Amino acid sequence: MTALHKYVSTLFMAFALLALVGCSVASGQKSAGEFVDDSVITTRIKAAFIEDPELKVTEIQVETFKGVVQLSGFVSSNAMAQRAVEVARGINGVKSVKNDMRLR
């Protein structure tokens, strides 16, 4: 092998290793697939809120992290808050729902 060939091979291996390490996910972070899944869950919940005739919600925020949904914001009654939780739990991919909504 020539010196240039060894140098190029070593350089290629270094870049490959760097790319592998750079693509790994640290503990507590979401992978790209999880991010997309969470975005889909959030979108489906928001759409279900709009389609539900019992919910008159415009001030509920929806956040999803690894399938765990957090609902926050304001509702006009406890019944509306409970309905929002029920609708969110009915969405495919939801692991649990945290209710941080407040009565107005």
C-alpha cells in the first residue's frame, strides 16, 4: 500500500467513526423517529379536539414527549378538561396523559 492510500483509508475511517458517534442519541433525547411520532400524536390530538362537538377548546396546548402527552392551558369546566383527557387517551400511540389544564 502506498502512503497516500493508507492516509485516505485512515481519513475515511475517522470520518465514518465521527459520523457514527454524531448520529447517536444521548440519554433523555428523542431520536428522529420519536420526534416524528410525537409530532403525529400531537397533530392527531389537536385534530380530534377540533372535531369533537363536546369540546369548545381554543386554549389547550398539547405537547408530546416519547408518547406521553401533556395538556395545559385553560378550559371552562372540569367536564371539558376530563373530555379533553379522554379524547387524548383515545389517540393511537399515546402512552399516558398529564392534565395540567386550569379552570377559567
